[in-house]
Amino acid sequence: MTAEWASFAPRHFRTLVAAGAALPNGAHVDMTVFAARYRDMAPADGRLTLVPFVDVEEAVGMVAARYEELARTQPTLARNISAADADDLRRWHNEGRLRAIRAAVEGIERTVGLFTSAPGSVEWIDGDEVNEEVVLHAFNGNGFAASAQKVWAARPDLDPDRLLIGTIDGLNAASRRSAQRAGREAILNYVFVPLC
């Protein structure tokens, strides 16, 4: 097999390992799979609400603006991740799965971001996959993403034994912390292992 790939001169191969597994020298995490059953996630903290968007185009614009900001402030991370497609956002809105994150900021109720998940899978793990979670730049650092996941998990219409799953880029420290604060654990890592 090495001969077939030699003309591409690969420097790494990508593999999937258990989170916490010892990595060989020079290896680094590409993405981590985070998951938890809804019943095992941290309880909602009452800091915010999740409400449907009145106009889905507000959500489409919000995602575009956040990823443009990310390209300016964290260009390396921005090259690794991509925004949810506008048509997907519209479909999730129609399915009742897209929510505005509403929180009181300086005494004023504001839309600070959005959250959506839909049935999906990561590898062999089925559940509700986090498809987009955006907190607007002006509201970063307040823990709104973790709180939104907790509120979503507490919905009475969701099966408490169902998993909330998703992959998070290895460079996305903020999203990794948010998942952990919400009670989702790192269970698998996609790892780049050097070939030289």
C-alpha cells in the first residue's frame, strides 16, 4: 500500500483512537468526538433560553458573520472548520431544531448565538449531532455555549437515553471547554501520526 501513496508524499496518516490513549511522538489530535446521554449532562443553569428564530435568515446571517470573524481572528482554525450550509439551517429551522440563544446581557435580553442538532452519527455512534453552535464574538467568554447545550439536553421531548454527539477540532479550545462544561466527555480522537 505504501507504493500506491508514495507519489502523494504523505507526511501523516490519520487514525481513530480512544480519547486518552497514549500518542506516538509527533502525533497530534485532529478532532475529538464528544458525547453524553442527555440524562448525564450537567443541569440547565437558568442563564439563558433557547427559542425558535422568527426569521431563519437572521440565523443564516449570524453564522456567516461569525465565520467571517473567525477567519480574521483565528485563520488556522477557520481553515479546519466550515459553517453550516444556509439550506441546512433553513431545513433545521423548519424541523424545529434550530434555536436562538437568548440571554440577558447588561440587563437587556439579546440573541447571543444559535444552537442546532439533528439526528446523525459519528462513526458507529448514533445520536443527535451538534451541527452548528455559534456565539457571536461580542458575547464570547460568558459560557453561553455550554449553557445552551445544557438547556437543549433538558428538553422534556428528548429521549434522556439518547446521545448528544459531535466532533470538535483540536484547535478549537473554546468549543472543547464548552462541551466539557456541559457534561459531554471526549470519547474518541482522530489523530495525525507522522510517517517519517
